Amino acid sequence: QKEVEQNSGPLSVPEGAIASLNCTYSDRGSQSFFWYRQYSGKSPELIMSIYSNGDKEDGRFTAQLNKASQYVSLLIRDSQPSDSATYLCAVSPADKIIFGKGTRLHILP
Amino acid sequence: DAGITQSPRHKVTETGTPVTLRCHQTENHRYMYWYRQDPGHGLRLIHYSYGVKDTDKGEVSDGYSVSRSKTEDFLLTLESATSSQTSVYFCASSWAEKVDLVANEKLFFGSGTQLSVL
């Protein structure tokens, strides 16, 4: 079992709707959780980090963490065509940072 | 953005030859990482370093070695390249320090190296 699991998609969401991306992880000792966005042919860039249970909001993005369920999610409100990208969930058990396979998100105009 | 550069940006090599990829950062970051990215596999950790001369294996370390003799440089070596090592390789670095009880672990990525092993 891979340490970080994501649905590879593609996830198609109409423009203006809410996109919901999910991630589960296996290491209960993980303390830090991240969402990175990667456009085709580019390097990943950090969009959200979360360290404690609950919700964390930043603009149109909300990260949600549930350590008991080993579950992390990312909500994107008012989805825009520029949000079309691959979203990578990352988890930090100890010193290393492990990524999921990523979910391709396609915003339909 | 953090100054992190990878070289070369593109490389074509033959099976069985050794290959070294270089990552250079100017931010005095403590942690450095090498990942490979392949379709359907996302980013997979090869090796990482938590200080000069301190390295550890990641998820897919077989066939790869690393060295970190200076804070700013992290080298990835394919000892005898195989076609299965054809991939895009990303280097990343981070502070990974605790700030007010929260780890500041944002990864800064290089632009990637496209490696083709024929």
C-alpha cells in the first residue's frame, strides 16, 4: 500500500462550482500535510499546508484534516479555468515528504 | 522564490553509463530531496538529505546514490543507467525548521531534469 493515496481522476468540475479533492495516508505519525498544484510541464508549487485537525482557509482554498480518519481534503470554491492542473497531496512522516500520485482537475468553462 | 537550480535540464544517455544530476540551492536550506516523476506514479522520493553528509533512502532508491558535501549542493548519481530510469527528476529543498511549534516544511522545487536512457 502506497503511503499516500489519491484518486487520479480526471475530475471535471463546471466553472464556478466547488472542486473537492481527497487524500488518505497510512502513517499515523505524520504531522504535516500539504497540497501542491502542478501545471503541465512545470514544477509543483505549494498552495496549502495544514498541521492540526479541522479546516484551514486561504482565499478560495480550504484544506481539511482528520487525523483519526487519516484523511486530508482540499476544497476549491468558485473554480476557475486557471485551476485546471494536477493537485498533489503530500504528507510528512519524520524527515521525509511523501507525495500521492496526484489528481488531475479539469474546470469546464 | 528560492534559488534552486538543476543541471542539466535535459540529458540523453545510453544504457549502462553512469549519470550525475546536480542540484544547487542558494537559500542555506537544511533539507534537500530528489524525486522522480513518471506518468501514473506522481512524485516518488528517491533520496533525501537532512544535512551535510547526512542522507537517507526514499521510496525508490535502488540504482541511485547521492552525495552532499556542501549545504548548497546535492548530487544524484545513476550508477549504471537503465531504460526504467527514463523520467523527469525534480530536486527540492526546504528549511524544515520548527517555527512557533509548526514545522516550516514548504518545498521549493527546481525546474526539473528530463533524462532519457536509450
